[in-house]
Amino acid sequence: MAIINGKRVSIPTPREVEGSKIKKASNISPNRRLVIEKEENSFETIKDEGIYKLDDFTKISNIPDRTKGNFFEIRSNLSKEIIKSQVIDLGTKLFRNQDLKFDEINCDWFIVPNYRLPKNWHHLAKETPLLIVFPTDYPNNPPIGFYLKADLKISPNGHFYDLAYHSAAKEPLKCGWKWYCVYVQDKAWQPHFVRGINDWKKGDNLWTYFQLITEVLESTDH
């Protein structure tokens, strides 16, 4: 037995059970996923190929699946090629005098070492390192905010946090970064369907996202 969404469910023996059998026993609906509730409000997603030790007090929840916020997972080759192409395009045109730092292996992130801040920031700093983290399903979904070095401390516009919201990647917060909120509403991001590698230029892309960054950093709205 295990407790799934408050109900006791019979789980096949032995106590060490494949994730696929737990899902089958729970009659999970499409676009939902199962998580094991652990101590201190932590959760572990149940995967089909995983092996899990269950007892009568194991609590399992059935929650909505999500695509946004998946970071640092296995990225498709197409996603990698699109990200590489976009970063190279920005590097040769927008940041051509800078030595961009880029994750060339999995294409999870890239850093502009000296991003020029707008005038309303100049009492704090004229430039700063800026980090972009790409969702695993990029370009279908955009980055969720961006990151500036934590020693910048404050923003004249607000929106600058020690925590990451909207399921943004939290890993950079452990490495001296703070998160700046630029959240694209559902269905507002419209990348072009890619048949050839340059098709990304016809829809929303990294250039679009840097336009949003410029706009939000210059904004006087809080």
C-alpha cells in the first residue's frame, strides 16, 4: 500500500517497485505526474525507469506536469544547434567586442561578461555580467528571466530577487547571481517552426529576449 492523493492504493510487491508500475496503479491522467513527498517539503518526481522503496506511509501526489522550468536536462540536438546559431549571431553582431562565455557541450547557458546597463542604472554600475539559462525545450519556451551578479545588490526598477520564481532555474543563485524577472506570458512567445537552421530568425528568438531585457532594465515601472 501507499498513500496517493490521500487514498490508499495497492502497489504490487515487492516493496522496491518500478516507477511505471506505480503510475499504472495510480491511474495517472495525461499531463499529470507523480511525486513522492519527502521530509521538509521536498519532492522527488517518479520516473518510469526508476526503482522506489515504498511502505504504508509513503505519500505520493498527483500534480500537473510542466514544461517551463525544466533546466539542465538532456537537450535535443536541434535545440543545441539553434542555441549555438543564435549565440553566435548575437556574438558577432551585438556583442562582437566581448568574449562571451558559453556552455558549448549542452548549451544550457551563456554569459555576457560586460553587459552595458542603461543610464538609470549608472549610479549603481555602468556594466555587469549577465547570465541567460535556456530551458531544455528552448526555443519552444523562452528563458525565464535572467541573472545579474549578486554584488549589484539592488535594481532601480525592482524585479531583482535573491530567489527565482515562475519555476526559473535556481542553480545560479548558489553561484553569486541574482534573478531578474522577465516572464513571458503563455502563448506570447512565438518561435518559428524550424526546418532549416536559419528559420529561427523568422520568429521569436534570443534577439527578441534581449529586446525584452533592454526594455525591462530601462523601464521606470515597479
